[in-house]
Amino acid sequence: MINVVQTIFILIYILTVLLAATEMVPLSLAALIGALLAIWFGINYGVFTYEDAIKFIDIKLIGLLVGVMIVIEVTERSGLFHVAALYAIKIARGDPVKLFFSICFVSAAASLFLSDVTAILLIAAAAGTIARIIKVDPSPYFISAAIMVNLGGTSTLIGSVSNMIIGMASGLSFTDFISYLTLGEVALWILVSVTLYFYYKPRLGEKRTPPTYNPWESVKDRKAVYKAFIIMILFFTLLFIYDRWNIGPEAVALGVAILALAATGVDPAEVFKRLDWETIFFIGGFFFIVGGVEKTGLLALLSQEIFKIAGGSQFNVVMLTLWSSGLVSAVVSNIAVALTFTPIIQGIKGLNSPAVWSALIFGTNLGGAATPFSGTVCIMTLGALKHEGINLNLADFTKVGVLTTFVELAFSALYLIVRFSLWS
Amino acid sequence: MGKILDYILSKRKKSMAEYEENKEAFEKVMGRPSIEISVELPEGCEGQREDFLNLEKEDAFLKDVDKLVKKHLKKKKKMHDKLRKE
């Protein structure tokens, strides 16, 4: 039976999620209000002490987030990703089919490095420009880009904020992510882009004469692009080998961030101003809410219930984690889902295996583009379409979003069964 | 639902400005390039302030500017060709 204190913490959790989902207040403020209430009730009802509350914050995760954001901001400013997007459009040579696949793949690839919002704002702008020039309907390209951006980066530790949260909580390293998930993600890129192609085939338009241009014209300083490229290579190389030195990914991210700032000569104040503080404060606030809920014993209860429902079977826990986190992520911010699910999985003794963590990674990432309101990427896509003078019917987005999310989750379930031999 | 979207988008003006910025950058490379120049009211025409400001919207004036640009570009091309031959 749930007691009064647990009920209060459930209410705080629901209030925060509702405030964040309805955007009545900014995301960060929603979490900070929740944090304030959690700390006040937690300390006053003796759920935890002030010292316990301070420990709720995972400083390593914040370090990783800030480090990655700085590296990405510095490299993005060079124009590296603009050049990549322009090449992706150029190689299609005005052929809508080639253009469609090119945009799909470059969207997913951009999302490996950039935040999802930055990636969609870049790809949609490129797609919108070429669609206007070759006179085709931009909607299929925009929506497909949103779905692929959401999918991209599923298999890397730094591919999404939810991955960083899960990675730090589970102890999975960068190479673990690659080894457990990359094959599945690559297969998903192909499967989802082909699904989207057949869905949108009649609307892609005919082949037109493409504009002739040099992608490097978008760049003011070529040297800055080369530097950014070298920084990215260094970053990924170090992420592959950091566990040999007994340090965490946050050390690599912050170290490369400092090198990037020093090597490019970019004004650090300008870079710091453009970091996604909204997400950092949202996570910071949410730590207190989840920490409080955990201290009430609620999450341990949930873990026990899941263990009971699953009957102790690894297969059942994996499927339950994948589908529940995927479906909840379609409605609630996947950052909140990752922060909530991680302590629950940690509590399922003996079953918190790489298979279950992989299921959570797939679930939290893939649920984010099911409906127009599932994530910021979808909202931004609809906003960009509006800028192009197209008021997309929200049901149209939902139709293709639900279809692709189902395809993604179903395929991920099969992949996890095969990858972790769950049938045995 | 559309109203909810409008409401959320109204809070994301900064992101949409970033979209516009990106689009301008891509238009510059992929689309037909354009230049912006600032022209001051010539000396001796101070009494025609309003006429001067209206020139921006006058078709006849814009056609003349277009002709002037073509003339200058042709001249530049001739000069480049001549230099190449030499």
C-alpha cells in the first residue's frame, strides 16, 4: 500500500511532467519547481537529509553534457555540418528519390553529432531551400528528416541526452554502446528510410535540373572546418579508448572541449551563451524529484512489481522495458523517462543486464517521433513547415509517426532477441 | 490541436530564428545570389528625400539598376578574358 509521503512524491512527479509536457512554464522551470517541492517535503517529512539531496545530482553526467555541448557548438560554428548538408543535396543531382534517401541518411548522421533540435533546424533549412528551387513538396522531406533525426544517434553514448543518462547510470562505455547497438541502428536506418520512401513515393515529385553550386561557398574559413573535423576525429578516437585509462567519458568530453576552445580561438563566452542550459537545468531539477521518489521506496516497489510481472525472465524484462519506455517516450520527454527508468532497472537485481539497458536505450530514443507532440524535433519540423507556408494536418504526421515508431520498436525487439540470445 | 502547436511555437521563436538563419545561408549558396548595397541621398537632391526613399519600390528604377549590373558584369568579363589571353 502506498503511504502519504509516497503519494506526495507521486503528485510532485506528475505535476512536473504535466508542466513540462504542456509547456505552461519552460521545461527547466517545471523541473526546478518540482525539485523545490521534492526537497522541501523530503527534508520536512524525514525522507532524506540535506546532504542526501546534494548527492542526488550526478555531477559526472552534467560534466559529460556540458563537455559534449561545447565540442559540438565549437565544431558547428565552423560550418562543417552546413558543408555536409550541401554535399548531401548536391549528390542527388535533382533526382527526388536520391534526394530523399540522401536527406534521410544525412539527417540520421547529423544527429550522431548534433543535438536533435540543431540537426533538424539545419536539415529542414537545407531541404526547404532545395525543395523550393526544384519545386517539390517539402513535407515528405521534412517529416522524414524529423523521424531520421530522432532515430540517429541511438547507438552512441553521446548520441542523445537520454543515452548519456543511461550510459552513466548503467556504466556502459562508448564501445559497449557500439558493440550492443550499432548493428541494430544501421539496420533501422535502412528499414525506416525504405518504409518512409514507400509511404511518400507518390509525393516526391519529378526529376528537375539541380542548381550548380560549390558547398564550400557556405564557409568563411576553410581552416576552421578542417580544425573542426580534426576535433571530431580526436573526440571519437578518445571515446573509443578512454576506458583503458580508468577515466570516465565526462573527462574526455571536458578535455576535448577545452582543447577545442583553445585550438579554434572561438570566444568561450559566446560558446557558453549558446549551450542548452534549458536541458541542463531540467536534468538538474529532475535529479531531485527522481532521487526523492527513490528514497520513498517507490521505485524499489516498482522494480519488485516488474520482476513479478516478468516472472524473473530476462526476455520478459527486456520486452517490458522496450515497449513501456518506447510508448511512454511518445508522450513524456525521453529525458524524464530515462531518469525515471534507470533507478527502476538498477533495482531489478540480477536482471539489470546489457540487454535490459539496450532495450531502454532503444525505447527512450525511438518513442520520440510518434506524434507531433512527442518531442521538440517534431514541433520544430511543423514550425519549419509553417514557415514554408504549409499547415500540415497533425493527423498526417501522427499516421506516419505511429507507423515508423511501431516498425522501429518491433524491429528493435527482434534485434535484441537475436543480439542477446534471449530465446535461450 | 493547431492552437496548441501555435502556442508551443510562439515559445520557440529563438529556434525558428535559427531555422531562418540556416535557410538564408543555404539560399546564398544554392539559390540565385544577391547583394545588398546602401545608397546615400546624393548631394544637391536634399529636397527630394521622399522621392529618393520611394526608389526602392519603383520598377523602372530597379530595371535600370539591373541593366547597370549587367553592364558592369559584361565589362568585368571582357577584362578577365583580355587578361587571360595576355
